Amino acid sequence: MLRNSFIFLPGVGEKTEKDLWDNGIEDWSAFLKAGRVSGLSALKKGHCDQLLLKAEKNLLHGNSAFFAHILPAGEHWRAYPAFKGDAAFIDIETSGRYGDVTVFGLYDGKETKTLVKGINLDKKVLKEELANYRMLVTFNGSGFDLPVLERFLPGVIPAVPHLDLRHACSRLGLTGGLKAIERRLGISRDVKVADMLGEDAVYLWNAWRATGNRDFLEKLVAYNEEDVVNLQPLAEFAVRKLTEGCLS
């Protein structure tokens, strides 16, 4: 989808982009080969050509930060197919106080990694871990997870594309919380944490801190792991449907 995108070109909005696709200019290669493009002066076409060549070079070198900068925030989903092999699916838990991160969970498509406050949640460790990825995927991360992390551990968030599945799903008519959307799509959870809610995560953390009973912490970690693992099939679904909606 990234090579089909023109939305980052100067003066190109959703309507102009759709007109380009409808007129047979479906990707960067077709745009560059076209001598003239309807609605663009020769000067503007030349500027767009240079930007597309720069985009092609950055994509070839895997520089996702370039696309985080030029794509509108709501269109970062377009970068997912190109960088999903190096995506971090992340989610945090808190004590109920804004900025107080208790658990950070990450899924890289193969395994989960969990950092817990007071045990291994460290700014340097987290920053080094996140530096390994070329894209972040969250559910409501732009409204919660990322700003809370930035407040709790400033400077750990890398400047890479961020797919917020809450907004991507909303564009598809899928609204509500993550678990409600999962149920609609048939994405299952481990029965041990299937009925848990966000406030239960706060309870489990406080219970663990008060009693030292590791059962509380282990259930909290299991809940967080389900959150991050289930982001992957949801991302695949949402990006596929958004792509079909654009290019159909």
C-alpha cells in the first residue's frame, strides 16, 4: 500500500489521490513514468517526482522514520505491510495513576517480552528494545499508551510509524474497546483472562504490591500478553480492509 500512496505529496489529498488511481496512476512507478499528471503543473510534478524518488530510496533502505515524518498521522497504517516484519505490538498497564506504568508488554510476531515496574522496567533497557523496531502497533496508543510512557520514561518512544488500531478500526465501523472488537471478529483470549477488564489490571497490580503473592502478578502479565498478541491479527484485518477500501 505504501507504494500506492500519494497522500504525502504536496497538494495531494484523498480526492486527488483517488483521481490518480482512477486514471491509471496506481503506484510510484506509474507516477514517475507519466509525462504529465492532470491537475499538476510541470513544476509541481517535478517536485513530486523528487519526493517519490526519495521515498523509494528510504523504503529500499528500510528507513521507516522517513515515512513517520511525511505520512499524515491517520495514514501510518499504509506503512504496515512494508514494516510489519519489524513491528512491535505494545500495550501498557498502570496503577490507575496517569503516568505510573506498572507493566510494559511487547509482541514481535514471535514472542512476548514483559517489563515490570520494580523488577526489570528500566528506561535504558526499554529504549534499547524499542530501537530494534521500525513500526509500533497499539490500540488507543496515541491517546493513552504512548503519552503515558513518554511521561513515565521520557525519550523512549522511537520516531517510527505508529498504527493505532482504535482509529483504524473506527474507520471500518468497528467501535468500542479492544475486547469488544475482538469478539466481533472472532479473535479469542485465554480462558483464564478472557473476562478481565482494564480495572481488573489495576486491582491485580495493587494486590500484588500489597501481598507479594506472585499469582496476582502472573495473571496481570498473562492479561497483558493477550492484549499484545491479539493486536497482530487485528492489524492484519484492519489494514487489509482499509487497503481494499482505498484501491477498490
